[in-house]
Amino acid sequence: MKQTLRQNDLEAYLDEALPAEEMAEIERRIRLDPSLLQQLAAINARRDSGVHTLSEIWRRRRASCPDRRDWSAYLLGTLDEAARQYMELHLREVGCRFCRANLHDLQVQSEEGEAAGETRRRRYFETSVGRLRRR
Ligand SMILES: [Zn+2]
């Protein structure tokens, strides 16, 4: 393990791109050294905004890319205004191809979803009933 943590060590930590022992070591050092936490928060602030605690950083470490659940919430229109704006900015201004693909995929899925979900539910019900009858 290196003596001093550099910016890219912390970046890698946020991306969970390190071996488990190094992740644990960095986490231990962050807990001991408030200046590291500040550094980490600064990195994260660039990726998103308003982060103060280690657990928040953890939760929001992928804040630069909304995850699939966020995008389904976006499609359902259940997000608050700030989140919705952030995601639209991410899509339009940042032009993230990964998220665009994700969103497109979810749109297709929700169009097909109704029918498929119905079939799955019916199948599950039938096998459950079948199992009960065999007993
Ligand atoms: Zn993205």
C-alpha cells in the first residue's frame, strides 16, 4: 500500500476500481483523516453536488451516471424536479451514450412490459397452484 493517497487513488476508490484490501485500507484512512474525506467530497462534488458524509459519497459514488432505477423513475415521472433536471442535463448536455442506451432500452421494455408481466404472473400462479394440488 502506498504511503500517500493520491487523487487517482481516491477516484478509483469512488469507482470501486480497487482490490478489496485496498478499498478497505483507503476506507480506514479516510475515517482517520478528515482531510481525505474532504478531498473525496471535492472529487464527488465535481461529479455531482452537495455531499458531506462518507456514506453519502458511497451512495452517490455513481452520481455522474444515474442508474437504471433512476431512469425508470424518470420514465414514470416520479422524480422530483431537481433530479429530473439533472438527468435531462446529463442526457442532453453531457450527451451520455450509456444512459441514452439505457433509457431507450427501458422505454422498449416498458412498452413490451405490460404483456410480458401478465404472462409471467399467470405462469407463476399456475405453477403455484399446480404444486399445491400435487400435495
Ligand atoms: Zn450517463
